Amino acid sequence: MWAGDREFTSRFDIGIYSVLEWYNKRIGENGLLGPIDWWPYADWCVDLEFGEPPGAREGNSAFFSLHYAYTLKNAARIKQVLSRVLSDKELSQAGQQPDHFFGSCPYRQPYPAI
């Protein structure tokens, strides 16, 4: 993923974690992301009005919560490669399974695969 270039990757360290912290402040009590403050675009597929997944504006979007969980896992890997110590909170968040998000998501209607 980083081609073993720690020096190059370390230049993005502050940016990665400041963006993750911005999202982390928007996590609700149920563990899902709250409302997105800007256009919550995901994809121009026929099932999404204006490209917005269910819950994007109101909060509790499985789509954005799962993207955040995936990003946390990759950020944890980057942090480990850069020999940084992960906090207990970071380890817990990076280890959350997608089932946690689906169990908390009020928008569980099935969508066809595209």
C-alpha cells in the first residue's frame, strides 16, 4: 500500500488523523456517523436521489459509517507502519465489525446490487 516508504507516508500523518478526528466528533451514541454537513454524495446510481445514501443528511448512514470503519482500519495500519502507538480507543474503533453498523442502522431496506 505504501511501497515501504515511511518518509513519504509520514508527510500525510497529520492530515490523515485530523480528518479522522473531524469524523470521530460526529459519531452518535449508537456508533454511526451523524449528519454530514455538506452534500453527502455517494454515487449517481438510480436508487440514490441526488447521489445521497439513506441517512446521509439525517445521520445513521450505514454507507458513510462503513466507509469510516474501513478508513479507520487502514489508518491503524498506517499508524503501525509508522511505528506509532495506537490508543485503546483507536484500536477499538478500528476493530469494529460491519455488523455493528448494520445492527444500529435504521435504514436496513435491501438495495439491489448495481
